[in-house]
Amino acid sequence: MAGIVGFAGSFSQPSRPRSLVQAAVDDAAHRTGLRGLVFDLGDLGASLGTAKRIDDLGQDARKLVESLLAADAIVVGSPVYKGSYTGLFKHLFDLIEPEALRGKPVLLTATGGGDRHALVIEHQLRPLFGFFEAASVPTGVYAGAADIDRDGQLSAPLRARLDAAVGQLSAALARDRLETAA
């Protein structure tokens, strides 16, 4: 599936990472006219924890990962635990070949309990996607506990930050379309 695919690195249902990633994907899909798909760790099932290669994933999980790799752009989000993204979030990307994300536009998001985790995007996520040579947009979006309510509604300041980042992702997709058409 081409389009915009979001991956939230959380098992919780509902979860703040899922709400943030879903909002970003919905907005980007609306702006670009592309289809959107969002999944999280729970959707990948138990096979993720034991997989040593993508081929070791269960059929449904493999299809989701393949949609991520085939996407025109991706939005990723992780809850922050002890200053970093979650272990299974990282494990999924350990299964992916480095060249698979080269040049792909990526919007980085994270959620945490307080503002002291806000640098996770710059210190953890951006280097991870830099390794893949992905085209991470300049604005990452971090949401603290007060930024997303229990119903998954985003605060006005968070919505404004997300709007700026989605604008950058949409612009990157437009540039990619022009280059492909040329």
C-alpha cells in the first residue's frame, strides 16, 4: 500500500502515542489525498518478540511491516520509558534493512509523562532514522501528559506543533512527487 503509514510503539489501547500518530496520519492524508494506515505494537502480535528477520513475523504482522516499507511517508511514535523509545519499537526497526527507508519522509513523534523526556526525539529517534538515511522532517512532535486527554484529544498547543510538522511532511511528499514525475 502506498500512502502514509503510521506506527505507534505502544501496546496500550487506547494510547497517547497512537492518538498522536493517528492525528498526524489523518491530517497528512487529508492534505495530500493519500490513504492513511496506522498500526501499533499490539497489531504486530507475539511473533515480533521472537523474530530475527522480517520473514519470521506472522503473516498479518509481515503485511503491516511491508505496508510501512512501501509507504510514501511514515509517521512514527513511541512512548518514552527511562529516557528512550521502547524496546520492541526498536526491535521492529532492527528487522528492517538499512536501505529500506533511505530517502523516505518521516515524521517523528513521542509521548512521555513530563517535559524532561522531550529530547528523546533529537537524542534517540532522529539518530535511529538518520542511520536509515530516512528524510526526517525538521520538526519532531513531543507530547507530555497534559497534551493529550484520556479521550485522545490533543491540546491546542500540541495541535499547532503537529500542524507545522505535518506541513513539512506534506511538503516533502510534494517534492518527492515532482521528482518522480520529472
